Amino acid sequence: ATPAAVIAALGRLAGTGVLIKGGSALERLAGVTAFAFDKTGTLTEGKLELGDVIPLASTAEQLLQAAATAEQRSEHPLARLIVREAAARNLEVAQAEAFQAHPGAGVTATASGTAITVGTRRLIEEQGIALPPEALAALEQLDAAGQTSLVVARNGVVLGVLGARDTLRPEAAQVLADLRALGITPVALLTGDRSAVARAIAEQIPVTEVHAEMLPAQKAEWVASRAPVPAAEGRAEAELSSADTVPSTEGRFSPLSSGRTGSSVAFVGDGINDAPALARAGVGIAIGSGTDVAAEAGDIVMMGAPLAPLPLLVKLSRETVRIIR
Ligand code: ADP
Ligand code: MG
């Protein structure tokens, strides 16, 4: 059924820049009991500014130059920041010959015979590169300042550490408070960033849970693990035939009708890194200003004000389902 109620609800969303891909997304949203948010570009503006530049085995310029060389082909907001800053300083950026993005971790590249790594402490260590005590001190300095940190290494040597600052979206606190007032819990922050940065953000908004240093796959697992039922593909046939509807707090949520998992979580994210979590969530909500990949993975895309329509969306979904049933 494509009832008039759905059409009416969609009408009320007109002008908010919300794109709903099919009526079942709205129906599934009515059964959502939890929300999980990505940090960078979702709760924050994603308009990064360069923070502290901490050269260790190079000059500040060499540090930025090496980082920009490796980041040229990354679409990550941190990469765009580094490339922009190098250009602003008229630094010569060599063409990278090999480039690999490590989602939620950083990038590796080679240029003119040198190997460059830019990313998290974990990525650097995974490459077998030792972090000198000064690098660890630099990471602590950036943690204390609430800055996202990037370690830059060239040919196995840590050149230095770069910091980046982001701004919380002004509407984030109110939107989260409104969702909680609608009975949504947990309202979780899931981020690949360090826990100090995650905590600094969490202090300013009414989240109920914070999970830091999560890889994209771990975000997806968290989202899927909150499901009241396992994914349909993973279920025994006996279970499938007996459980054609699944109880939720609303008691009228039928995730099996949608062909997706019964996850009770809506995941809101933007970056290419978030596609797995968007896909595993009961409802994936993509910030439209993010990547096309995220927009494709989302059931709902917010093209206008990125967070503001969320409480209205939840209310409309519940009203719509009440009218249909
Ligand atoms: P978030 O969960 O805040 O959106 P991501 O999962 O995109 O963060 O990234 C997690 C961390 O991985 C970043 O804080 C950064 O340290 C590192 N990282 C990710 N992408 C890049 C990149 N292109 N260059 C350098 N570091 C990166
Ligand atoms: Mg992200």
C-alpha cells in the first residue's frame, strides 16, 4: 500500500531538503529506538581548520608537503584540508605514484621513490613504523587541545604530527535533545577519532554513549549488534517463518517487509567511510553534502539543513505508521 498518509507526510517534508528513497524507509524509521551519529561532517561541520603543526624530523613545510603529496587523491575532509594548506603556502606537491586509502585510518602513497603514510597512530604502527616519544607527546598535546591528529611518516620515519579543528554544528545539541525527548535511546556518537576528541565533542551535546577509535567496520558492527533480530540472511528458516513481525517499543514494526535487517538503529553519517554503517543500519541517513557513496548507501538523504529535520522525520514516521495500520 502507498497510502495517502505517506504522501501527506512527504508533503510536510517538502522544502526541508529531505529525500526519502521509498516508503519503507519511513515505515522502518517508526520502529527505530536508537540513533548513532558519525562525528566528522555529521555532528560537526566538516569544515576543518589546520591546528598545531608539530614537526619532529623535518621543517613544518616539509611536513605539510609530504602530507599533501600523499593526500592528493583522498576525498576525506582531513585530506582536503592538508592539500588546501599546502597550496596556500605555495608548497610543491609531487605526483603520487601509488596511493591507497585506509578507511578510518589514513592514506599511504609513494612519490619519487619515497613512501609516505598519513593517519592514525594505529596506521603508522601497522606499517611497522616506530613512534618516537616526541610523537607520543605531540599526540597528547593535540588530545589536550581537542584537535584531531594526523601522524606523517616518510620512508619509515615519523616526520611530525598535524592537528585539525572542526566546529560542532550549531543545531546538534537541540536535535539530539529533541530525539531523546521522543524516547530515542541510546543516542550514540561513533567515531574513528581519538577518545579525547570524541569526549570534547560529547561534552557539548546530550549523547548517551561515546565510542572512539572505531574503524568503519566496527561502526557497522555496532549498528548491527543493536538489532532486535539478526539479519534475515543469517536466520534459521524455522525462525523466519515464525517471526514475521518483530516487536519494537512501538509494537508495530515489521522489518521483514522491507527486505533489510531488523536493526533498531538509525545511523547518520556522511563520509565514504560510513557506507558500511549506513548499509547495516535499520535506516541509513546520509548527509547530502557528503560523498555520493554515502548518499547511495542511505535510505534517507538530507540535502538541506543536515541535522535539523531529524526529529520531525521521526514524528512523521510514527504518525504515518499509525495511520496506515
Ligand atoms: P570520523 O569517525 O570522525 O568521521 P574517520 O573514520 O573518517 O573519522 O577517520 C578516523 C581517523 O582516521 C581520523 O581522525 C584520522 O586520524 C584518520 N584518517 C581518516 N582518513 C584520513 C586521511 N585521509 N588522512 C589522514 N588521516 C585520516
Ligand atoms: Mg566520517
